[in-house]
Amino acid sequence: MAGFLIGLTFAAVLVAAARTVGFDRDAAFYPTVLVVIALLYVLFAVEDGGSAVVAWEVAVAAVFVAVAVAGYKRNEWWLVVGYAAHGLYDVAHGGHSVNTGVPLWWGGFCLGVDGAIAAYLAVRARQTAV
């Protein structure tokens, strides 16, 4: 639970800082963050050391990179779906992966980050659609 709350706080600070500095005026900001978040699992897989684990995480990251590109090129709702799906992947990850490089607290932390950013982007996309 602590990881989740820290993740929520982290996301709130990230969004507030991006808005204050103006990073989120660039349409590439949140897609880039999604790509980085997806690639962290590849980093953990490299730390794990297993080539099959690295291959799995690269394949999964490629899906999230494609969703980030769709969010950038087509519609912000792709980003909402991408962040929400990544949050669910974070929670489910421990149940299907042998990636020992992932810290035990990571799933809750990332669910907090991904869920909060997905919610923020959904509100923002809805406001711009009206």
C-alpha cells in the first residue's frame, strides 16, 4: 500500500511540475514518459540476466511504445489506455514473470503512477473534446 501511495504522490508531483514548467504543452511529453516507463522493465530484465526474460520484456515494451506512438500521432485516448493497461501490467507482472530484477514494491508504486497519469489524461482529453 505504501508503494501505491508513493506512486500517486510521484505522479501528482510529475504532472504539477510538467504543467508548471510547460513540458506538457508539448504533445510528446506523456508519450515519452510512457515509453520510459515501459523500458524500465527491460532494464530490470537485464539486471535479472536471463535472455528469455529480456526478450519477453522487450516484446511487451514494444506494445507500449506502439501505443505511445498512437497516442502522439492519433489521439490522446490511446495514452489513457496505455497508462491504464501498464498499471494493470504492473500489478499482474509478479504473477506471470520470472523477472527477478523487479523490486517487490514496484507493482504498487507503478500502479499508483500509471493510474494517476491515466486519470489525469482522461480528464484532460475529455475537456479538450468538449
